[in-house]
Amino acid sequence: MVINSRSCNAVDGDGEPCMGRPIIKQCRTGLDPKGHQYFIACSGWTREWRQGHHSYSIPDNIDETVLVKLSNSIELDSIACIPTCT
């Protein structure tokens, strides 16, 4: 599943759909129950409009540091040079 292409299912009190997009958020409590620092949330979530927004846990096999950098368009550290296939 490509999370950044999903739309949110939340609908406000006037029947208008949420126009939010997936974003990486840091857990307020430090770590979630699985030991993750981050989760995927909806940019349309507000204290006044909490109901119906999507959020996702980051799978255990995902490097959170790399995911945060990619989602914020931060350049990744250089990768060791590996000879190309011939």
C-alpha cells in the first residue's frame, strides 16, 4: 500500500470531505507500544475535528530515520559505492 497517495475518509459536520494528506508525526509520549517514535497521520486532523481521520503505525521493518528524511525531502547520507552489474 502506498500511504502517501491515500485520501482521508473523514467528513466534517457540513458533509465536506477532509482534504488532508498523510504526514509523519512524532509520538507525543516518546514511543508507541511497539517502540516507534513516529506514525503516519492526516494533515487535516485538528483538535476540533478529530473523528474519522486515518492514521497508521509504521511497520517494524521500516527504518524510521530514513522514512522521516524521505517524507521531508531531506537528502540521505551517502550509500557505500557498490559496483554496478555488468
